Amino acid sequence: MRRRLLWGVLGVLLWSVPLGPTGAIGLDRRTDPQPDPLMEAATHSVEAWRLPAGGGSLVVGVIRGGRTLVIGRGEAGRPDGGPPDGRTLFQIASLTKPFTGTIMADLMREGRVAPTDPVQRHLRRLGPLPVAHVPDYNGRPIRLRDLATHTAGLPNVPETPRFSWNRLEDPRNPYKQLSRGELASWLSGYRLPVPPGERFSYSNAGMSVLGEALAAAAGQPYETLLKRLVTDRFGLRDTTLQLTAEQRARKAAGHARGRIVPDWEAPAMLPAFGLYSSADDLLRWLAANLGDCRAGPAAGPNGRGCVPSVAATLGLAQAVQVDGRSLVDPGSLGSGAMALGWFVAWATDGTPIHWHSGSTGGFNAYIAFSKAHDWGVVALTNSDPDQAAADHAVIDLVHRLEARPEVASLP
């Protein structure tokens, strides 16, 4: 959840040209004498980030040309004693937001919502309480697009009688006390300081309100929408808001400053940063966004590509909605752009790079892909999130794969 937007943008901009030839991925080096440049680069990138003893683990996954690779190091702290690998679950924090954006894209494709719909048209209740009023600015309403692109004018987190970032009841689990009912009360009484659609300001509250509005428009709870439109469709069995007992046995233990810390519980913020996932699942998600839905209900004829309706949904989710260069105040978005929940950076050839990063109290996660250049990467860590190990691992990986001097000169 705690973003390092500038650091994330730098990391993504490193992926500015297509990867060079990589050879085969994941070959058994004992039986294949040929070097595997991608394997070597990924291994170096994981091992270059020195995790403290007992201080967590790092898992990196790469997809290139339909081939995948996962490497893990460190101590996951899984209850089942398993290693950090592609099946290890992590809190993925704000990587949840592109999933919420994809739900919106599917409802747009079905004609249930339009990006220009005022939020008030759909959101009548939030949890147990009615939403008496969605704030506007001199009659100018917040639209669904504004929520999906962080341009609604809402703050990052709400301030309620029971919840304030400046007086947290439990700093190790800060959002536990914030209920959906309190979010409804806060939204009804909030006054926008700026017109919607003109200024970028990252907002977990706004993405949570978007998830509630989409659920209201579809007539189904957010968790049901997520399962029906995304996780079941793409075979993401370990991407979930609620862990089963079997999944808990494979979950990494969050670490901060050398100590195990609790997972963040956020009943009012699930559409913003509520998901758990694994590297294997997120590589499937990346493959789908690259146009390969693999086996399953979303797969195209003969198991290739994606069925047209799914391809259309993913295309809508990836389409730029707001360009930072066109905003009155782009803030930390700068010259980047926003799709539906995805940040967008630009490669040197002008093609888009979609990405997101995020952290909770004991986890840091990063995901990015280039459809034009046919690559994707994910990094997950349960080491101290302030160290941004996931971000560093991705940047180091690109340093090793790219020979451009300007890449090597970046921190």
C-alpha cells in the first residue's frame, strides 16, 4: 500500500527496449551445457539483494515469449516449512488495484457501467450504511474513471472518529479498525478541495470506493465479482482475499526490521490492497495480459490466445484513461499515465509499459509488463518493506539484461 511511485517509475523505465535473446528458460543445467542468460541474470538479481538472516525471502518470476522462470531465496517462514517458491503466498498490497480495474473493464464491456458514470449513479450503500451523498465540486461529480485513475480529489486514506493515520490504535495493523460503515459516513460528509479529473493524487480510499461502486452496479459483492470475472476466469487459484487453511500453510510470514509482523487486515480497503497471491499465479496473470490466457475458460481456440470477450476486457483495462501531461497537476504521476488501475510508463519506442508496486507492513510487491515487447516480471518479498527488495530485484535484473549505458548509470 505504501507506494514509492518515483522509485517504481524508475524501475519500470529501465525496461525500455525489448530483451535480447534469452535462450531456453528453466533448463536443468546438469543435462544442458548451453548457458541460459535469463536464468543467470535472474539468479544474480535475486542473490544480489542480501536478505538478513531470518529476515524474510524474495521470489522473482519472469515471463518472456511464453516461457516462465521463478527463483526464490531466503526464509519464507511458511508454517509448512516450505521454501520461497512459485507457490508461496504473499500479501500483494496495491497490486490489487489492477484487478479492480479489470473488473471495471469487464463491466464496461458488458454495458453495465461507463467510465464517465457519476459514482452517485451506482453507489447507494456502503456496507451497512447508506451513502447519503457522494462529494462533488460545485456540481461537478466524481466519475468512475476519476476513481480508477486517482484523479477524484479524494485523500489517500479517510479520517474518521475511529480511524486516523496520526493516531493509530495498532500501527502494526493500522486499517483493522476502519469499517465499511465508517468509510460510508466519511464519504458522505467529505468536501472535495479540487475539481475531479484534473489532479493526480494517489488514493486508497478512492480505489476502495470504486470497488464498492462496481459491486453495486453488478449487484454482487466485490469478492464475488473478483472471483467470477478474474481469478476463476484466469485460473488464479491462489489469488484471494481470504486464505484457506491449506493456503495459510504456504503463506510467507511478513517481516519488518528483523521481526515477524502481522498481515494487514483492511475490511474497508479490500479493492485497494486486500489480495494475497503467489508468483505462479501472477505469472499466469501476466501471461493473460500479454495475450496468452493458457488453459481454462478464458483460453482461445486450441488453447491459444484469449477468447474475444476476455481479450476485449483486458484491452479496456490496459487502455490509457489519463495522461499526466494533460492534467492541471500531474503530481507524482509526472509524464506517465493511468489505465484502469495500472500505471503506464513509456518505452523509448513509445510503447506502453504497465506496472504497479505496493507494500503492507511486512510485504513488498512489484509487477510490470510490456505487451509490445512480450515480457513481464513480478517480484514478491516478505522482508522489510522499507528496503523495497522487490523493486531493487527488478531493477537489478534489467541492469543485467540491458547493455545500454543510461541504464547502467541509474541507481
